[in-house]
Amino acid sequence: QPQKMARLALAAVVGLSLAHSSLSYQAHRPLVTSSAASARGHAVCATAPVQQWQVFLRRPALRRTGDPSGQLQMAVAGSEAVGEVEGEEVQALMAAELAEEAARETVRKVVEAMMQQSSVSMAPAPHGSLPPRLWLDNVDALLNEPVYKNVMYQRLESCSSEEELVLLEVVDEKLLQFKKDQRDTRNKAKLEFIIGASLEGPQALDETLLELCETRGLDDGLVDYLDEIVEKARGAESESAKKEDGKESMLVKMLTVVKDRVVAEIRTRDKPHVRMLAALLRMEDPPEREAFLRPSVQNPESAARFEEFVLDGIQYMEQHRADWLVDERVEKMKDIAREVAIVRDFLERRRAS
């Protein structure tokens, strides 16, 4: 049954994605809007949350000191230099800084090329007067949100007339639509990858999600895409009168399960104890769990913290048990807690010897 659901979902993703491209993209608000005036009398930006922008502003930056040797220092924007960095760290930071500056320059060139066109011809050929691959060849730089926002804010400040400002709004709107389409294409590929792994079994699915999580392939954009796909699937069922007794189809259930799993992976990405326990619960044999635990807990203290985490989880589950929460999972967690205690005792004896 799960494989049948997965196959149905995989077959439907392509068709749903075609219809999905026509969905509203109001969540991706334009950076440039003429709804309010700035201190200079120009438009202001409707931005993402301030905290995200502040994080970008506080990123470490390299600057060359007055030292004749040309030594580099790493500094945080708005603060004094926090220390000198040398060798490989300097090279890595320089490479990152150069790559970011190259991306900014790429976005600037795209924006300026569009600003030379009228709003009607502001599209790649054959639909407009821009070079055919102007957007596609520079898609990675355009999808770098901090870089894109930085360039657009600077360009906004340089606007000298209302006509130039209106033209910049059109540039922003067209690029936002292009970027959304590109993100949808990438998210569609990720979804097909995840569903394909689910056909192979739970272990393949776990490995695929772990790989995507470690490479930051799982993000809020993928969750938004899944939300829209699920709603589109529900709407299609309602229109075709395929829903019976208010029950969701296997397709909707499958996509919902995938979305919930993606959300869980994102939420636990930076919570190692949650991820460790989830991995252990999927293992049936004590020797397999022991082989997993020994390299995962390096000292008695880390073992004790994880043991306490598991015991707290057992207590919570026993106090808030729901009908669907079977005793088997609680008993398995108790086995895991005992196995962690054994590993902790082993680590303590090894330290004392």
C-alpha cells in the first residue's frame, strides 16, 4: 500500500507542478514598492524579516590593514576587528568574499541590462529584447537572496526620478517571478527524489532526507512548495468530485506525509539528541544500536546528557499518551535508555583505567 501511494504521488507530481506554476506568489513580496516614501522621498522596501537582513550585515568581512605587509583582518560589520586570521582561514574567507562580490556584480549587470529596456520589452528573447539566456546563465547569483537584496537596495538608493523608480519596480517583479519559477523547478526535483527514495524503503528515504538536510536542501521554500502542491491536489479532487465521504485520497495523504517528514527534518536539523533518538528507534537489534551509539557519544558526560533526554521523553510520553501512541515505542525507548547507560558506564570505566 505505501509503495502504491508513493507511485501515485510520483506520477502526479509532474502534472500538479504544471498547474502549480500559475499559483499566486504573493508570499514572495517585491523588494521595491512605491507604497511609502523614504527619507529621501523615494520608495521604501518591503523586506523580509529585519533579523535576516541584520544577520547578513553582521557577516564577517575581510579588510586590508595599513600594515605594509598587506596582512588581512577579519571584522564584523559595525564593530572593531576581532582578530587576525592567517593561512587556510584567510584563503577560505577571501574565496567566499570574492565569490560574493562576483555574485553581486552579476546581479548588478542583470539589473542594469533590464533597466535599459522598457517595461514591455523587459524579458529575454524571443519574448523581449534581453539576451535569451540572461536570467538562466545567472540564476545562481539571482537566487542568492542576501546578495540580491543588497544590490536592489543600493540600486533603489541611486534612483533619481520617479520614472526610474517605477522601472526598477518592474525589474524587481519580473525577477521575483523568474526566481520563484526556478525555485519551484528545483523543489519539484527534490520532491521527486524524495518520493523515489520512499519506493525503495524506509532506509533509503532516511538516507535521502539526511543527505538533503546536511546539504541544506531541505528548507522553508520546499515546505511552502509542498503546501501549495497539497492544496492544488485537494482542489483538483474537489473539482472532479473524486472525494468520497470527505476522505482524502492516497495522493494527498502521501504528499502530506512527505511534507510532515520534511518539516520534522528541518526542525531537528540542529538538535542532535532528537536525530540520534529517531535513528535509534528505527533500529531493531541491540547490537546495531550499540554500534551506532559508541561513535556518537564520545565521553561519559555526553552519554549522560543523552540518557537524560531519553528518560525525559519516556516520562512525557507516559504522561501524555494518546490512543495512537502504542506501548511498543515507549518500551523501545526504555531499552535505548538502558543501552545508553551501559555505554556511559563503559566510558567511565575506560576513563578511570
